[in-house]
Amino acid sequence: MRYRLSNEAAAPEHLLRPARYDHTLADVAAADKGGAAAVLRDFVEGIQPGQLENLLAATARGAGYGHEFAASTYDDDLDEDDEPFEGVLITARFRPDDVVLSRRGYEQLVAALADRAQSRPPA
């Protein structure tokens, strides 16, 4: 199933929760219920503080970013046989569902993760 989240639903203040693990930047609210939140959790929890610079650089270029568990793809980087969408598609490797955010919503999510990384105490 493809979920399309509004900017309000994807707003970091509604979506992100404090990280449960030291190696992650944040958790996603209601991810234990599955659906869009679980897909976003796979993406968010897979971004470790040391990878944030690469995510920020990719986002600034309008390029997708991926890691072991999930990936993002921009709507202007599709193959001809891909299902079209508008914004940024988040896919999780071990889930049949995916999530579409607006470009603005995705950029706000990435910025919020960067803010959380900066506010973390040094390891």
C-alpha cells in the first residue's frame, strides 16, 4: 500500500519521538501499529549520526538517500516502469508499504533529524 502523508501529518513535531537507542537519532510515533509510521521508522532509525552528513548533502542536491533498511527517492528520479508519484518516496526493504511525502515535508524531516543530532551529548 502507498501512503501519502500531508505536510501536517509528516511534521516532525507530530512524527518524531526521542530515540530509544543510543545509535539512532529519533523514533517515529505509532510505528508499532504498522503502516506509514513503520515505514518511516525503518528510514529514520536506520540513519545513524555518522551518516547524517551524507543525508544532508543528498537532500541539498535533491537526490535520494538509502541505507541498509530503507531508502528515499525523488519524483524526478524514476525509471519509465516506476509508478509515478509527486514528492519523495520512502521505501523500506522489508515492508510491502511505502510512503510519499512532499519535498517540503521530507526536507523538514531531514532538518529535524539534523537538529536532533546537534543537540545530542557527545559520545
